[in-house]
Amino acid sequence: MLSSVTTDMHETARLDVRGLPSRELNAKLKELARAGVRRIELRNVYGQRYIGTGLRAAVEIEIFGIPGNDLGAFMDGPRIIVRGNAQDGCGNTMNEGEIVVHGNVGDVLALCARGGKIFVKGDAGYRAAVHMKEYQAKRPTVVIGGTAQDFVAEYMAGGVVLLLGLGLKEGQRHTANFVGTGMHGGVVYVRGEVCKSQLGKEVDTAPLDENDWLIVRKLVEEFVFHFGGDSERILGHKFTKLLPLHLRPYGRLYAY
Amino acid sequence: MKTYLPAKFVVERDESRCIRCQVCVNQCTFGVHSYDVEDDEIRSREENCVGCHRCAIFCPTRALTIKKSSLDYRDNYNWSPEVIEDVIKQSETGGVLLTGMGNDKRYRIYWDHLVLNASQVTNPSIDPLREPMELTTYLGAKPERVEFDSSGLRTEVGPQVKLEIPIMFAALSFGAVSLNVQESLARAATEMGTLWNTGEGGLHPKLYQYGANTIVQVASGRFGVHPKYLEAARIIEIKIGQGAKPGIGGHLPGEKVTGEVSETRMIPRGTDALSPAPHHDIYSIEDLAQLVYALKEATGYSKPVAVKIAAVHNCAAIASGIVRAGADIVVLDGFRGSTGAAPKVIRDNVGIPTELALAAVDERLRREGIRNRASLVVSGGIRNSADVAKAIALGADAVYIGTAALVALGCTVCQQCHTGKCAWGICTTDPWLARRVNPDIGSKRLSNLLRSWSLELKDMLGGMGINAIESLRGNRLHLRGVALTDAELQVLRVKMAGS
């Protein structure tokens, strides 16, 4: 089925992409971005992969439906809003841009991301924020409203992860194990309970200092701006900061 | 702790020739030579010598000779000096033994048990001095069939990369080697119509101008990977494994992450660059397909995507999966393949020979009818043009050379790459040492090497009575085995010499 493109006076291109293969959909997106369209609405997205992958343009893409894997992979600049859930590999090796998911995301969220921001209203799957790294002014940021599964922040080398645990019941701990295994940079803020046994052995814990609170407050306010809620109620809770125990966890592994 | 390690080399200085110029003192990076002002004498700490010969080559009066130490343990086939000394090193440090370069053990080198054919009387040989000889190779997926109509080719053919010679420079990352080495490789590749490979260290801004001759790597650490990097390249290579260290990741220690390395890898200066053992988004062939197509999507299907694996036991089945995952090129790196640093136990004991892996993969892909869907590139232990010819006859489309290219730049295979002290200025990021490789001279030496090998390849082809490398590709009838067992001949699909 062919997609229909309509544009209004606000330069928004609207596409019905039901049944459109991923490759054609993405070619269309790139073509529109090249033509200078600044806002694109995609309707009836049913699992098409690679939406926004490798896209380098200041364009906003609003997705109604469920985008497939590798949403915004290698992306450099666009803003993607998902009115639904996202799947695996969302924000893979992302360089810059923003992804806002009004639902849950699958596994390997923000793998190796170097920049940009990702906000998830609900939960994230396994291996979120693995090997994220920061460089100069780039500091990738991942905010997860619910909780994440095992290996979150594994091998983390930079950036910020904020786990809000909003879906957890009073007294219920976050579910992930092996949190931050091999972590050697960056910081994870956890709202709610996380037990020492859930953390990787390269991870240290600390209370939040003034600077941490500034970062967390700003991110919570952005989260509330995207998804609604009461930022004071979210902030009025126990937070723990997770950080690497050593900047070089494997420095003493070798003879010479 | 007092070390029980003996000196490996003896430094002999001919006092009648030595003019106390101290070139050796300045050239040695391992702290062997020193000058005693009071006695006006050059002294040597032989225990530090690694046998790289930098001092001997640069001594203006040829006063230095480096010899192997004659200190022998009592003969013992089982407990060789290397085995004893490894235990000593471990008991003194408690760490994993690191080493550089490729597997140096006495495993059979199959190249040396394969011989090429030549024409005699019937089907006469061709004189490459008089006849045009074709080495041009195209990398990329080939269609099953081609169809034409009145307006020309109707079949859609994926991106193809033209190589003037089927020899490319293997992945050598900036960080493992210096920028001058990479510039030498990039310039030689551009001049000779072939490609060089960034390795996993990103692409330095200075080298973007060589993009049309550049293969960029996407490995598990994704260092320096961003859209402009992908767009700059001619080929994108997903690195799954490396022949020198199959199954394990890599650690570039913080000391090597200098300002420029930090810029290229896009990580803060002085931090360890950890490449995890697996890609954390690849747990299956389907996941691999996802990354292959993510890269194709990111670059508009304009360039081939290669997948590099180490040659391991089951590589034929894995290669089949890689082709089915949409890779346009499969790269097989055998266990002789080199490294800037790897655990010695892995380098010397894991993986299989390039020759056997190549034969097995080519055979498997042919049998499954998918050989056309990907080009096959091999690396790991290609030492000369004969190895290249034999690899192509065994089914390779092209080869990568790493160690041979470094030897062209001065490397003497002393296996100290992991120390970062390379006296030849190759495997180091120390700016003072890196100046020892001059890209004007380095690129010339590399171009010369490629020119020699292509002349020799043409000679070998002419001798076989064929005038295009395409006619040798996968043509195992041009090979015979010498002193190989039936099982070996079976895997290689090569007949015994005389039969």
C-alpha cells in the first residue's frame, strides 16, 4: 500500500505508513528531511525498523504506533516522539538528538550512545545504557520512568542514567541484577530501593550531593514536562547515586 | 622482587668502531644503552633488550651486533625456555601475560605445503611483459544472474568496490598504531588503488580526505562511530572477532589515550577504551542482520557492509549465517593474524589456520549456492605474493595484510607492541616516537611493496597461462598439496602433488 503525504501550513508532513516496508519508509523520511520539512507525523507504524537511523537533520518525527528495532540508531540531531512502545535497540550508538517514548522500550536501549537524550515513560528491557560514553560537551542521558532489567549501565563509560521506579509499589525494589557491571565512567541515579547484591562488583554507591540534585531535578522536570506527573512528589523520595569504584577496573589484569 | 628472568639477547659493541655518538642511547626505547660521561663509555643493560635491532640498524659505524643469548637451560623438549620464562613472569606479577603480533608457534603453515601450477607445451604460458594482465577485483554482493534489455543492464546490482590489486591493508587502529602509520597506509592505498582499514579507533579528521580508500570499522566499543564516519567510508566493516584473540575484547589502556587518540575515539583523554568481548546488541544471526541493515540504512545502501570474524572451528556455518544476514563481504581472520595486544595464551592457542578456514568457508558457501552473495576476504599470515596467489586459488576474493605492511615500515616482529614503546615508532602513540615513521617515506615503502607483489602475481598468473586474477579465484586445480595427509587435502579440497 502506498503512503499518502500531506503537508499543512506548519510544514508538517503526515504519512500513513501502514504496510510500507522499512527501507521505503526511511528513504521517504530522508527525502522529506532533505527537502527541508521540519516536522513529520507517521501514522499506523507497525514495527518498521530503523526509523530515523543515521538521520542528520533538525527534524521532529512523531510516531503513532509501534516502531520496530533500531529506532534512531546512529542518529545525529532529530527529535523522535513515540506515541506507543518502542522495541529493541532504540537510540543505538546515537550521537545527538532526542527520543521520547510514551510507553515501554525493549532491550539494549541507548547502546554505546555518545550524546542526546532519551525519555521513557514506562519500563526498559535488558541491557539498557550499556557502554554509553561521554565526550567533550556530549553527555548522553537516559531517563526511565519505571524500572530496567538486568545489566543496565553495564560497561558504562559516561553519561547519565536516571531510573525513577515510578511503577514500583511501596517497599518494592528495582528488579535488575548486575547493575553497572564493568562500569568505568558516568553516573546512575536510582530512585527507590536497590540492594548491594544487585550491583556489579565495579560499582560504588553514594548519597546525592548538591550538584547531583540539580541534575536530577532538571531531568525530573523534563520527564514531567513530557509525560505529566508531580515533580515534587517524584523528587521527595530516596535517591541513590551509583558510580564506578575505579576509573580503570581492569588496570591490574595484566602482567606487562 | 628479584627477577629470575635471564637476558634474551647479547649486545656486542665493537669498541674500535664505536664513536660514542649515542645514537643507540637515543634510539633504544627499552633502556638498554646508556652513556657514562666520566668514563666516556657506552654501557648496555642487556636484560632490557627485545631484539628489535633499531640500534644496530641506526648505528652509523655498524659497531653493534645483537645476538640471541647463549644462556641455555638443560635441554628439555617439554619445558622449553619460553614455557619456563612464562611461569617466571606470572609468578612475579600475578597477571595475564600480554603479547603483540601473531601466533608464533610451530603449527603447520599450509601455504608452505601448497604449490602452484604452470603451463608447459599445451595451453602456453603468457608473458606479462607483453600481454595485459588483469588484477582488478570487485568487492560486493554479486547477483545470481544478470538481465539486460535494450536500455542496458536491468538487474539491480548492489554497491561494488573496485580494487586495482586484491591486497588491502588490515585493520590497524589509531591508538594501537600511530597516526603517521595510518597516514602512510591511507596514502599508499590511495596511490595503489586499494583500501586501508581504520580498525576500531575511529577516523582522525586529517584522514577523511582518504575516505574513498578507507574501510571503517564498527566494533563492540563503537569508538568514534558516528554518521559522518560512516558516510566518509568506502566500506563499513563490522568487527566481530580477530584472529589473534578470538572471542575476547580489547583494552586500550588509558596511557595510550592521548589528546589525538581521545579526539578520534571520542572518549575522554586518559580513560581506558574497553571493547567488550561481544557486541551487546548481537546475540544471534538475526541480531547481526539488524546491525548490517542499520548500517545500510544509515548510509542509504550506498556502500558494502563487511563482517569480520576470527577463523574458529565452526566458521563455515557462521560465515553462511553472515551471508544470509545480508553482509556483502565476509572477512576471515586466521590465527596467525596480528594484534597490538592480546593475552598470550589466547593468541597462541585459540582459533584455526587461515588456509583451512578459507577452504572450508568457500566450499560451504558454494555448496549452499550463496557464494555469489558475498565477497570473501582473508587475513592472518599472508607473508608474500605466493601466499596471496594461493589464498585466491583457495577461494578468496582479496586478502588483507597487516604484519607485512608493518614490516615494510620497519617492524622487525619483536612482539613488544603491547608495551607502547615500539622503537620503530609504529605501535605507539608517543608523539616523540611516532615521528620515526615519516608518511612520505612510509607510503612509498608500502606502495613499493604492493607494486612488487602485483608484478610477482602477474608473473605467476602468466606462468599458469591465465591473464586475469578472476580465472584463478577459487580454482583449486591450480594448487597441489605437498606432504599433507588425506584429511588435510580433503579440507583444502586440493589434490596431492603428482596426482
